[in-house]
Amino acid sequence: MRYTVIIKVGCDRFVKLHNVSNLSSLITYLNTKYGDWRWFNVYHPHTKHQVKSITKYGTVHYGSKKSE
């Protein structure tokens, strides 16, 4: 599945990427291109709901599940 990702870079900048499928590769890319990135949020491509949030230091927070 390909996700949309919003990345917090530095103190006041955000970068939005579309069609991200490999989060491990994304982290490697961020460390190379944006060394001062702090965290990123991952969004489901169809529902637009936040799936998870990952910090630079590996903390993962999962989005809340909707009750059905």
C-alpha cells in the first residue's frame, strides 16, 4: 500500500510526500536529505486517516481505531 506522509523538519517546516510504500527506506532518505527531521505522520491513501506517527528516535504511535 502507498501512503501519504507529512514530515516535521526542524522547528517550522513540513514536507509532504505521496506514494510512500517503504517506511524503512523513507527513514534512511530522511536521515540523508533532512538530517533535522523530528517525526512523521503516515496517512491511509483512501480514508485519509492517520495510521501512525514515527519519531526520529524510533517511537511509534498508532492511530486510534474507529469503533464499528
